[in-house]
Amino acid sequence: MKSSKIQLFLLVLDLVAGCTSGSGSGTPSATLRSIAITPAGSSIALGTTEQFTATGTFSDNSDRDITASVSWISSAANVATIGNAANFNGLAASVSTGTTTITAELGGISDSTALTVGATALVSIDVQPTVSSIPTGTTEKFTATGTYSDNSARDITTLVSWASSDPNVATVSSNVATAISTATTAATMITARSGNASGSALLTVTGGNAAPASNVLPITVNGSLCSASTSASYINKPCVSVTVCTHGTSTCQTIDDILLDTGSYGLRIFRSALGPVTLSQLQATGGSGSVVECTQFGDGSSDWGPVQLGDVTLGGETAQNVPIQVIDSSFGTVPSSCGIPDTSPSVAGLTGILGVGVFTEDCGSTCATDANNGIYYSCSGSTCTGTTVPLSSQVQNPVALLPADNNGVSVQLTSVPSNGSPSVNGILVLGIGTKTNNVPSGITTYNTDANGEIVTNFSGSYAGVIDSGSNGLFFAPPSTGLLPDCPSSDSGWFCPSSTTTLSAVNEGASGSPSGEVLFQIENFTSLTNSSNNAFSNIGGSSSPNQFDWGIPLFFGRNIFVGIEGKTSSVGTGPYYSY
């Protein structure tokens, strides 16, 4: 499966940071002294679950996870049941609203805590029509349908707040949008929001005679900007179009099927897609060879190729002399540590990657000071050895090099129904708070750490990555029985027998603010046995210390990506806001 495009060196850093010594395992003669249940005094919405953990303290002062050893009891099974079977130990499932007492008992020693089940909670909002186009001076009426934690659906058109992402294109009053743009074509996202849930629709306004906004790029998820070849595509792939030019000339190539990736940094394009464009080769320090890069990703794939300079146009804005990785597995000799790099767009499932994450360059100080960084190489003929590369010569996030609108981006995609959609449309807007079409409103900002990660609390603390380049939600489930693995060719994806509603809390790397995210996981095999290609409710297993918020998080949301060191009205990057 094409699961992720997170650069592997970030994952390695996470694994190193996560290696800590475990608690003592105790001795065979140690006896149980007490039990502590976590979480304590929790509240969940009807239709959701809660994973409880029992920790035993023993006579030798050791602590052990005894979740699978205790007997679990719910005092009010009509409010919530709790599992004792293998893979379900300590997993409470809500039945009705009310309060129950959860008890863990072993050998006459026990601990108890309260679990409150509240009313159903709003998980997602579907706005219709999803895509529409109207002339200047006309109106469009939208509806909003809410999906709740018990999987019920209701018309909430009059209960949500409505907003337009660009009031110069269209204003919205209640659920009626009025087109006012004077541009030949202009786009805005019409968003319905209630609490932490939101849904969006793309409204295009036509009929004016002014130039369209220069800082807007269309996005299609498995749509017209993606490869039409079945062999070169996969589900939940967000695509944009990028223009690359020989520096200072009009020799240019506009390239579709470029994966939009907020989890990586920099532009990478297969050599075969550049057409007549020639790029100038960056030389290693001292001019001893060509700078070449090995980029490894979280799904096990890699890209190998030289770093070359060219002009990059996004929408109507151009960054000049941008270091780009030209993907070419035949360049020099690929080091064994780089794995088996993708050889063509059909193998990779894409023509290139536009990394618009929170950092300016793709490696940073490590690659500028350590020649054995495992990422950058100097190649003379077929001989390639590790090398240091100055920050300015590393593959660059082209957004950061734009003359304007260079402090970040916002990714705005329409909502997706629970059964999926053939494709999804949206817009990538350059800049944050630099124009009327990129002003943040009603959002929460989460600062990241030095690895570009936030904190996700989900039956434990995870390193959270907000990553449009991943085509699902990837995490370790709190109980293996809750989200069973799919069979055969879909292995690695989750295939629950019924809709599973889960809750996680995201917070900034510095600890605040925080915000709850309710999300649903459906049976992957059942969903994908259809003609649809875009899904908001698919997920799969990942490493136990990371929560990868892939493209499903982006559907129906306006997510801002703030670049490190650059300021906007919501703060100084690196951060994500939504």
C-alpha cells in the first residue's frame, strides 16, 4: 500500500527519542500490593469507546501492566460494557448515556473509577453541493449534514456557523453564498463549523474581467490533476500542478500529478517529466562532485537523484534558483543504504512531490555539519560518498523562497461522504494572513517541535504528524480487537465489522493549546470495493509511538502550515493550525 511519504530520517529521530528504559519487571516472588486504573474519571460520547489500563504495584516496588490479567467489571452494563476477552481487555464500549463504575480486580485487590457516557458528539459535517460554479452577482444555497458518534446523521444546516474563506470572492449569510468576485474565475471554500467539526464545499465564481488571485493553486484528490493511469495512482492522492523553468528563461514545463505533501519539505520531480527544461547542477563543497540526495519515506520507498537549480512557479508566483531533487535512479551508483529507489512515475505512483511542510529545507543543520548524514552525497562519475551540504544548497521548500506569500500555506479540501467519493476538489493558498483569501479565522494553532511534530493523546502520548502525503490515518490501535487487520491484499489497513468512532486530543509541542478530534474508521475492504477513490474514514497500523494524521484529516477542513521562523497573525512557525 502507498501509506506515507514522511521522510524516514524524521522517523528515525522519533525512534531514538522514544527509547527509554522500561519499569522494573519485578521478581517471581513479588506480590501485588495495589492496582491503579487509567484514565481516571473519564467521559466519552455515546457511540465511542474508552481503553482502560490497569497498572499493578508489587512488593518489590516494581510496576507492571496487568491489564490482561485483571477481571474487568462495569457496574452498569446498560451504560457501558467492558471487555475481558483476548485483545479486548479493558476496552469499554458505550451503550447509553449515564455513569458506570469500572473496576479492575485481581486476587482480592482492586481499583475503581467512574466512566460517564454523554450525548452523541458531532464527528463530521458534509456540505452540499460539494462543488459548484456560479456567475458574479448570483447566489448558491448550501446544506450541512452532521454525522454523529453513534453513526446517526442529521440535517444541521441551521445549527452551524457558515463562513467564506475569501469574502472578496463570495460572502455567505446563513447558508446562502453571494458571488461578488470581479475576476475571470476565482475560488473560495464555503465552510460549515460546529465546535471542532467542520465541512467545506468549493465555490467557483465566474464572469468577471480581472485576473485571478496569483496565490491559489487547484488541488484534486484522484481528480484531473492526478495521473489518469491506473498503474500510476492510488486512493486518497492529493495532486497539484507545478511549473519548472530553466533559470531566467522561458523554457518551462508544467507538470501534473505532483503529490501535495505537508509532511515533507522540498520539490522532487522525475527527470523524465522535465521535458525540455535543463537545470544547473549543484556542486559539493570544494567542487569535488555533484550533490545527490537519497530521500527515504515512511512507506519504505526512496528517491535518489541529483540536486539541481531551477525556477519554480506555484500558481502565479515564482521562486528562482530553487534547489530541486531530480529523481533519477540511474545517476551515479546508489548506496546500498538508500534501498531500492523508485525508477519511474508508474513505480512511484506519482510524477513528483511538492513538500510544503513546516521547514525551509529538507534536512537542516545535521546535513550541514555531518558528512555521514545518510541523505546527501557527492558523486564523481559512479562513485558517491557522503557529504555536508550548506542549508542554502539543500532541497528547499519552494514556498519559503517566493517573493511574497512565503510564510506558509493553507490546504482547503471539500468534505467527503461516509461511503467515499470518486474524487475531491480544493485549493492550496499560498501565504498566511498576507491577502484576503488566506486570513485564519476560528482555528487553533499547534506549534511543532524540532522534528515538525505535535503531541497526539490517544490512549497514551504519540508523536503527531499532520501529513497530507499519507493516504490514511495511521496509528497503533488501543486494542488489537477493536480495529482488526484486513485480510490478504489489504493487510495493514483496518477492517472493523462496523463503524468505529474514536477520539484523540492534539496539542502543541509545548503542551498547549489542545483540541479534540473525533474520527471514524470504516472497513477498508468494503469501502474500496467500489468506484470511489477518496475516503475520510480509512486507517491502518503504524509504529506504536507515532500518530500519522494523513489526508482524511484534511477533508472538510482549512489547515494552515506555518513555516519555521516566519511570522503571521497566528504566530511564528513552525506550526499547524486548523
